[in-house]
Amino acid sequence: DGGITQSPKYLFRKEGQNVTLSCEQNLNHDAMYWYRQDPGQGLRLIYYSQIVNDFQKGDIAEGYSVSREKKESFPLTVTSAQKNPTAFYLCASSTMTGQYEQYFGPGTRLTVT
Amino acid sequence: QQQVKQSPQSLIVQKGGISIINCAYENTAFDYFPWYQQFPGKGPALLIAIRPDVSEKKEGRFTISFNKSAKQFSLHIMDSQPGDSATYFCAASRDSGNTPLVFGKGTRLSVIA
């Protein structure tokens, strides 16, 4: 069963703690992305990676970090420096960046109190 | 600077009516324009996409109209059904830029019986 998995679906953390969100894909896609979704804000790009061991900042990278050690995995760490981390986080992948369909995971809803 | 502007933010349509969502872009280098559909608590999924070599593309009840000179494109949903109630995102990207999709802020569509 091919696709993108994100875990967990719901995540609760205390303010000041770092938290890592998981994203795994078995579609053999080269490119992977992390988006943040807030009501009325659409999809805002946090980081993206076009190849293993390389990644680029998106529009709202401050307070986040990523790694791409394997083609299948692109974890996102929400650090304590992120001022407003409560949001719905979406991972996506595509064959390449640009004119290729992006497949999205089911998302992780992070709540920080 | 928002590169893709989407309107309206929300839309209520009677069952059987036509839903119309509009997007305008600024970057003339954009030449791939997809629409994504998102149901609550789920990740977005590609609905339909168009490239500027055609002015219209139809898939079932969904049609994209594209106006290159006006830098605008729109999604029309014919015979709208309650099951079409979702959030719709337009997006755009460049041909050879190897850059990620730029998304609009989304339109929440409600189809009422």
C-alpha cells in the first residue's frame, strides 16, 4: 500500500520542549516537503528537500529544523524557538519539484500548551 | 508578497449549482496550475491541473479556465453536490525552476441541500 505516512496524528507538548514529527514515503519520490496549515492561512512551506542530505528553507523556516538522511524519510523538528507552534503539519512528496503532483500525508495536529 | 491570490475565502452554493473559485498570479514564469481538494482532517489531494497551452480543461464536473493575458485561472464545479464540500487550493509553479508549488490561501466551499 503506497503512500505517505505521518505519525502521530495528534501530538501534545509543553511549551519549551522540542518535538519531532515523522514523515515516511514509499513512493520512491525524490522531493519531500513540510507545510504548516493555520485557519485562513493556506499552506505555508517550511522546508523542502530535493535529494538526500540536502534541503532548502521555505517561507517560514524559523524555529524548525529538518534532516534527510534517507530518501524515504523527512522528519521535522519543531524547536522551542518556534513562537507559535500549535498548528496542523502536512508532509508531501513528489517525483521532483515543480510541475509534478504532490502527494500529501494525513497530517499531524500539534498542540503546544 | 503573496504570489497567488485566491478568492473568495468561503463560498456557499446550493446543491446543483455552479461553484466558482478564482485565482490570480503575479509571476509570468508560472506555467503549471493545479487545484487541490482538502477534506477536514485530511491532507490535500490533486483535483485537476492545467498548463497555459490550453485555455480550458475539463474532468467530469470540474473545469479549469485559464486566462494567460489576465494572469488568472479559475475552478468551476458544475452540479455541485454536498460531497464537494471541502477546502480548495489553487497553486502555481514554474516550468524548469525546480521550485516548489506556491499555494493560494484556500476557499472553503459548502454545498447545501
